[in-house]
Amino acid sequence: MNAEFYQNLTTAALAGEPVDRNVAEQVLSDPDIDILDLLHGAYVVRKSFRGNIVTIHIINNGQNGYCPEDCQYCAQAKSSDSAIHEYPLKSDEEFLKEAKAAYEKGAHRYCMVFAGRGPSRSRVERLGALIRKIKENYPLEVCVSAGLLDADKAAVLREAGLDRLNHNLNTSERHYGSICSTHTYADRRQTLAAARQAGLQLCSGVIVGMKEDPQDLIDVAIELSQLKVESIPVNFLMPIPGNRLTDPQGLTPQYALRVLCLYRFINPQAEIRMAAGREMHLRSLQVMGLYAADSLFLDGYLNTKGDDRRRTLEMIRDAGFTIKSEIPLEQILAGPQNITRPDEPESRTKTVLKDAADLRPCIEKRQ
């Protein structure tokens, strides 16, 4: 690839022009792509629209397991035999304590996730009351992932102060039937439409490595652009024992970087998050992902551990970035909760499930 190829990609993204599908496929598949030139172009776009800030998200797995859906990538699915620690819905007190801890760790956004097909009206009203309590007590943005929603339920959450609704598309419409049979791609898209109708910002992303082809990843990136999704988590399939999908396909560190760059070029103004699986699939190139992506998760994911918190914060600092927080990064790093734990399992080589103390730190004691 000559310099003009990368310059044209960058110029088009800065101007908000669509990326040609053939060019997008080259970004993902052409062996002549120079990854450093590609990252440089993506970084120019990232810096122009998102600056040098990394937004930290912390997930609260509000209830674990008991899900009737059969999403093949998910440890909570009815079709999974994974050894997760199951529990019913947490108390409001527990959510509030974890919100406080998330704020003190430097989180800008607190993400509450609830397993299930979709919430009842009574649960939506309870979530609304909880969102109000969190917003009254902590300067956090709140994102909720609650399954399928209609416009009326989304409006209740919006009136309560919810900032964003998460509902990932995960893969293309063409490929969707290969990963789930209990709901459709159209169901997911309708939930996003309902959230937008209610005035909510949208968080919706993709999972890479589920036997999709490059065109599927391109389809999702374009769809998210058309929906003007504000936040895009790019997940890399985690091989959780017991799940039906346990063999990530083609996820080399350089391919993962290509995907992050492509999503930046197609969605130049969006918050692009290198999400689940960044440690395992980017490995020693993980820090380079920050030159395309501008956010990440701290403290792991729904059911799996991630990198040690201090290592992640130091990676951000050492690369010359800062975080979006009222608390300075150096002050957070100096806190007692950010002591490196050398005995933590290495998330870059295998999937490590969270235990009860990880999932419910406010009520469980680590032995």
C-alpha cells in the first residue's frame, strides 16, 4: 500500500465521508497493509474527534445467569454449561456501593448489565429509581444493558436520567442466525430504535472471532454509523469453557488492530472501546489499540477477569494519554485499591472466570 491509501482513508474519515466497501475489506484482509501506517491514520482521526483522553467503563453484572436466551458466545445463556457464579438481582444498596467504588477507581461511566430477554415493567421502574439514586450521589454517567426494550420502557429509563442504553448488534444480520436462535437481529435493531426514540444515547458494538467473514464486520460498522451510535464496544471472543462458541477465529494481534482501525475510520466521531478480550487477543500490542480506540473496561468484564487494574492505568499513562475523570490519574494510581496483585491469573493466555468476590465485592470477602 502506498502513502496515498492511508491518507485517503484519514481524509475521508475527518470529512465524515463513507468508507468504500472494497477499501474496508482491504483494511481487514490485504497482506500489504502496514499496521503502523494504518494506526497512524486512525490516531489522527481519533485525536481530532476524541482527543488524548481514555474513557474508563466499569461493569456491574447486576444478576448472573438464569437467562432464557441461547446466545452462543455468552456464559449466562441457557445453552451454556460454563461454571459461572450465579445469583439473582442485586440489592439497590449493593449497586450504590459499587457505583461509589467505580467512581473512586476513575470510572466515567457505570454500566449495569442484566441477564434475560428483557425487563418487566416493574423491573424497569425499579431500575429508574436506582438510576436516580446513583445520579444524585455520584458524578457518573450511567449505561444500562437490559435486553429487549420497547419505546415506553426506554422512556421510563430516560426520564430517570439514564444516559445510554447498551444493546450490541454483535454480528451482521446475515450471520446472526449462526450465533443465536431465540431472538433476531431485527429484535436488537428495534431496541436501539426504541432507545433513540426515547432520547437516549446508544451503545452498541460487535464481537469479533465468531466465524464471521470480513463483510460481516464491515456490515456492522456501517450499520452503527447509519444509526449514529455514540459508543461502540469492539469485543473479541473469549473462549469460555461450556459455551457453544469457544474457538475464536483468526484473532491475531494485528488483525484485532485492523478491526479497531476500521471501526474508527467508519465511525470517526464515536467512542470506540477495545472491550472484552483485549488482553488475550491484542497481547503485547494492547497499548497500540489506544491509538484507534479511546475507551476500555476496567476490572474485567461480565464473567471474566481482565488485566490488573494498576497495569491498565499505567498503560494509559505511559502511552501519553489521560483519563476522563474528576480524580487525577496519578491520584488514582496512588490509591490503596490500585496495588498490583502479582498473584492474579494471567488473562492474556487463558480465560479466567470471576469468582464471587469479583462479582460481588461489597458483600463477599476474598479468602
